[in-house]
Amino acid sequence: MPAAPSRTALRLKPRSTGTKAFLLAFVGFFLLGAAWSLAMPYDGSADEFRHVVRAYGVLDGQINVHDSHITVPKSLVPDGVADPDPQSCMRWKLDVTAACVASPAPGDEHRMVDTTSGAANYNPIYYAVTGWPIKLFPDYHGVIAARLLTCLLTSALLGGAVAVAARLARGRGPLVLGGVLLAVTPVAVNLTGAVNPAGPEIAAAVAVWTSLIAILMARDDSKWTLALFGVSAGVLAVLRELGIGWLLAALVVTAFGAGKDRLRELARRRPVQLWSAAVVIAAVVGAGWIMLSTQAGIPASGQSTNAIPHGMSLIVKELTHRVPMYTSGLVGLTSFGDVAVPLPLILIWFAAVGALLIAAARRAGWRALLQLAAIVAGGYLFLVAADLQAAAGGWWFSQGRYALPMLVGAPILAAFVLADRGLVAVPRQAAQMRWAAWILIPTQGVALWITMIRFQHAFHGRHPNLFFLFDQTSSVNPFSGAWTPPGSGVPAVLLGVAGIVALLTLVLRAARSGPISDVETVTIRERYIRIS
């Protein structure tokens, strides 16, 4: 009598399913990232000027810079843009449009000036890969080209994560895919359209968490899933100084949910050994650069402020003001963390994530509870500890996006354990995915629209209540303003709409997929009996 098929074989969709999901996700995320690339002015996203200067320096041979000084063309340092925040005409100033940034004068591409960059000692690998257009065309057009290269990198990583989630849907339902898409917040997509290694770092973390859960907990033996882990883990380890820590955290948390037999089985496999060796080499390279550049730890100086309390007042301020700001910054604060998505949409996003986490914590057992607690507590403890350390030096440090490479694991893991253990029926998962798709995916477009308004028309107050958006700005038209994207805002808006349509198509197709076999429609207990 032939051996019964394994549970893994019954519950993994064919490779074609993953390929189609990859293509839709890649196109959707690339179009959204390209929309952000065209919509934002120079230095319109977090620390972009600093990363542009670093990119030019790396391609110019100024790699190991210890004093933060880099020589670049004057065209990359127009009036209104600088490294220190107070010298920037629009950074943190929502009542000033992007028109305050001067255009380079003729010949500025050849006139070299000395400037500083807060990213001067970051690992050069990201800049060498994406920054060469800035070296060839040291102006705004070169910056846009470098942004688009960043979009390509992040979209490939996110597409890989979506492909793995789509293949895991068989017998589990589309909730796994929903967890991945919830992890890619508007803040993360905003960063994919900027010259900044933070966008690829978050995308790599999403791919690492998804592939690890598939390999260790879902027993996915696909060579493509293993390759996704190897590539994304290597990228995560070399991009930024905290990447190795995020990678180790993901490995520990997911391994805790895997059986010892599975870990021993994987350790004996030659492909796993080879990819693991590649990841270790990448981690060694990343750690070596940190030691060489003296980048480990929180910088000892920053933009100081007199508003930082001390003692118990500092703890109260951290818990009542800073922690809520981190939380909002995970989803709804774009640009420099100063442009807010309307509060109702942020609350809906958090309600969707919270529903996953609470349901998994209550129903999926103590092991899943500990895993989720480790992810959430680890992310927030890092933010609080880093902020308190910086506050001792007279400045604030943390923003919520800094911990996204850790926190993205929470919705992905919660969605997986709920679907894998049959705790949410497949028809109910499909219905919830459809409702969520029509609300949350268009939120990506709302974030883009409001950020365009900020740069083109500005807001009346420096910290407006964007719940009452129409009372805070002279116009909500993204096609006009004191500053507009090169040509007009039309291409950015059209690309954003096309990206939303592609992602909606992906989710709605996944939500309407019928079961491939009757095995998908039965409970976990019935499935185990049939296979045994």
C-alpha cells in the first residue's frame, strides 16, 4: 500500500500560485514605491539628504569616513537643504512648502563643496548598489533614479514574502497573506520610495520572518523559500547596524515554535548548510563594518532640546507621550515622521493587527503567546531604552519605524498560527480579507495624497490635527501648489492608483480561491485522521 501523502505536501499550493502572487505583489509594491519616488521633493523623506550625500561619497571613493565630512557637488546641497535639522528650510516645518528648496544653479554639478552627513559611516553596500545614478547625475533626477532602484530591491523582497505566504495558504486560508500585507504599513511603503536603507531593511525583515515561519513552523521544504531566507537574511545583516540583532531575534523566536526534530532535520540538509554559511558570512561582513566604523550603539550627540525632563518625570513623559508617538509612527507618520495619516485610518489598521494578536494570544496556546510577547516587548523595549539613553544626552532618538524590522513579525506569526491550527474558518478568513482589503490597501494612497499636500500646499499649523484635514490647508489638490513634482503630480497619482489596484487584485483573488481538495475544508483533527 503506497504511503500516505504528508501534511506539508497537501497544504502547499503549486509553484505557479507563488509565481503569480510574486508578480502581482512585485508590480503593486513597485508602482506604489515609484509613486512615492516621484511625489516627494529632494530631502522629502526621513534623512534622505544624509543618505544621498553618503551614496555619492561611496561611489566617489569616500567610503570609510570617520568625521562625517564628505565632498560632493554643490547641486546636491542646494539652499534650503542641509545635514543639521535647523538648517533645513522644511524639515519638521509643516507650515513651509517644498518650494523653499532652491534649484541648483548652472554648473553646480561640477563645483565641489564640503558637507556633513549623519549617515557618513553607514555600511557602503546599499549605497554602492543603488547610489550610482547619483554619482552619474548629481541632481534631483539622479536622486529619483536611485529611489527607483531602491523600489526594485524592496519590491523583490516583499514579492518573495507574498509568494511564500500565498503558497502556505493551501489548507490554511488566505489569512497568512493578510498578515504579511498588514506588516507592510504606509510608513514602510513611504521608505521604499526614498534613498534610505531603512526601506530595504524593513522589506528584508518581512521576507525573513515569512520564510522562517514557512521553513521552521510550516515545514516548507521548497528551495525557493530557502533561497528567499538566505538572500533576505544576508541583506538584513549588512544594511544597518541593528540588522544582525533583528535577524537573531527572528531566528530565536521562530525556532522556539518549531519542533526539535524539525531543527535536527534541517541541520543535516546540504542546501540549508550552504545558505546558512552564506548568511553567516554576511553577518560577519556586517559586524566587521560596525567595528571598523565605530557605529555600534546610539550616537552620543544629536539635536538637543531643553524640553526633556529628568527622573520620574522623564519616565512619565516616555510612557505617556513618546510610546504613543512610536506606535503611531509604525503606521501613520510619513516624511520625517511629521506628516500624519488621518487618525481613523490608523486606528482601523491597528484594530486589524490587534485582532490578530489577541486572537492568537488567547487561542493558539502558550508557546505562540510567548513568541508574540517576545516580538512586541522586544521591539518596544529597544525603542524605550534607546530613547532614554539619548535623553540623558539632551535629545530624543527613537521613532517607531526603527523597530519595524522586529515588529513586522507579530502580524505574520499571529496570522500563521491562527490559520495553521484552524482557529479561523477559511470562509471567514476570506470574508475578513475582502473587507480589510477595501479599507486598508487604499490607506496607502491616502498616505501618499496627504504627504503630497504637505509639500505642495503646507499646513496652517506646524502640528495640525489631521483628523480635520480640510481646515488645515489651503488646498487638497495634489496636482497644483507652490511646489509640484517635476512636470506635475499626475504621474505619481496614477502610479499610486495602479499599485493599489494591483494589490487589491492580489488580495481579492486570494480571498475568492476555492479549496483545491476536500482536505482544505475539514478541521485539523479530521485532517490528521485522514492522513494517518
